[in-house]
Amino acid sequence: MITGAPALAEGRLYVPTSSMEEVFAGNPTYECCKFRGSIAALAAATGKVLWKSYTVAEEPRPIRKSKVGVQLWGPSGAGVWSSPTADLKSRTLYVTTGDSYSDPAAPTSDSFLAFDLETGKLKWSQQMTKGDAYNVNCGAPAEMRANCPEANGPDFDFGSSAILVELGKGRRALIAGQKSGVVYALDPDQQGAVLWQRRVGRGGPAGGVQWGSAADEKNVYVALSDVAMNPVPPGTPGARDTALGFAAQLDPKIGGGLFALKLDTGEIAWQTPHPGCGDSPGCSPAQSAAVTAIPGVVFSGGLDGHLRAYSAEDGHILWDVATAKDFKTANGVKAHGGALDGPGAVIVGGTLFVNSGYAFLGAAPGNVLLAFSVDGK
């Protein structure tokens, strides 16, 4: 499937591929796993595929039989969940990758990868978490855990695009946050050498930095998820089906916050905690959605359904709007907002657009696209 926006550059469309096979592997009779992440370059005018490169060089092969007699395959995984980054100066395409789904863990999972823009040949890779082979079966009861890789990794995907920034004096950096809770800056002109790293959260399978950050000439702005879920009996106030076979209630005390990190050093310029959920059942302070920045203002949405605007200078909250409510819509369809997650706000022509509702892993569903303007019209 395609979860990251294709990137358009010089008449070519660079399309990333991710997969839900990591979830399908939760079924102990599923033959896990044969998916490999990839990037395809298409001619934008015709759709012709110019090249396609996999994030895992080796094709999956039979590895072993599971304890219930099902054939297991590997290596697999390393999906590209986010939009690629085109570097026209060095003729390079950068992507970040997710975890491996099965043994053996690929050396290019949880990594920054650099592909030649013209040919798709891999130029270099830099892995940030080794041995991270994981799938949903690893969270099953022991008697049903047939597909979990022996590595049983921490599930520290990169869901964030790599941001290419200028540091001055000819120096550049590639910056992305990981589900580990660590933000990395790499040198794209020195084979991905690590310039700095900064921990902003505890991390976890749904924690750390999820769907993307934003940058200006001074800072990179990073929102923290670190969402915590508590399994509860169905019907518990605030509980929702997680689509993983159990009901959960989001923890109202754990997660969230927005950080401004200096581009050149990773030093924390400021951080603003989430304002808090109180004791509202089903609320989470986690800020998983991608961050959006315009001059002077940074926007971050949360699982609590709030969209907040922060001062880029010092992080104070300029305004805060609750979207988890009923709306009268332009097309007359009954609509209700919910959690803000996944893609961030889009700003164009003086209007901010954001969709509200995200029902995955216990968050609140919704079905509304909202448009905000500075003049209130």
C-alpha cells in the first residue's frame, strides 16, 4: 500500500511502498513474510516506471517452519511509510524505513537510505536500530506466538520523512525522528555519518516520533507520541476496538509534547508539554500527527482531537481548537471530528486544512475535513 505521499521532482514521481503484512502476521497460520519495501520512479506525464528499487536487496526465501508447521519467509519488511526526499544538488533520493517483519532482520530496516535519483541504485545506508524484526504476533499470548521472529525487536520504525536542511558554511543535514523516541541528524554528503542525536521520549511500538516533523532556518519541530494503551473489557467508558482483537482505553496521563531542536546541534531550544487531558476517559495527550510549520507558527494535532498553534519563537500556545465534535458541513453530510493523527495540516492561500478522525489503535473516529482562515471567514 501507499502511505507516504509520492514526491514530484523534475518531471518524475517517486512513489514509496509500505505494507500491512506486519499486521496480517498476527494470524499464527499466516506465512510470514514476503513483502519488501520499495521506491518506484515514474514519468509524471505518462506513468511509465523508469526504475524500481527495493529497500531489502535479498528476495525472501524459506527460513524455517513455525511451531504450528507454517512455512516462514525472510528477510522482509523495511517499508517506506513516508514521503521520499529529493536532493537535486547531489542527485539523490532519501527515504527512511520501517522494521523487518521476519528473521533475519535486514541491515536496511530502521534506516536512512540514499538512492541515485537517475538509476535507483543504492548509494549508502545508515541503520539506526539493528536486529529489529517484529510483527503483531509478538504481542499475542505465548501459546499463539508462532509468527513472532526470534529477534522479537522493539518495533522502532521510521514513519517520518527525512528533512534536508542547510546548516551554513556548505554543511547540510538529514533529520528524522524514530519511534524509539530519538531524533537523528545525518550528514548526507558523508555517507550518512551521524551529526547528532537527541532523545525526546521513551519510545515504543506506538511511541516516540510517529508521522513527521517540520523545520525552518533555525529549528526542527518534533511532536511526541508515546501513547499508552490499557486493555479493558468491552463497554468500558472511553474504550474502543483496536482492530487487533481487544478493546483498549488510552491513558490520559502519558505522552505528548512539542520540541524545538536546534538544527546544528540537536540542543532543545524549547519544549511545550501537552496541556493535559484531565481525567477524561479515552483521551490521550499523545501528539502522533505530522507537524506543519509556517513562518512564526508551528501546528501540531493530537489524539485528543485538538489542533494547536505554537509560537516558533518560544513554544507558547497561540490558539487551541477542539475538533472532536459535531460540525455543520458544506455538503450537508452529518459529520463529527475525532483524533488527529497521520498527515498534518496543509496550509495554502491563507487557509489551513486538516482532517479530523483516526480510528486506529483505540483513537476516536471521525469523518470531517476542516478549513480555517486567519480572518474567520
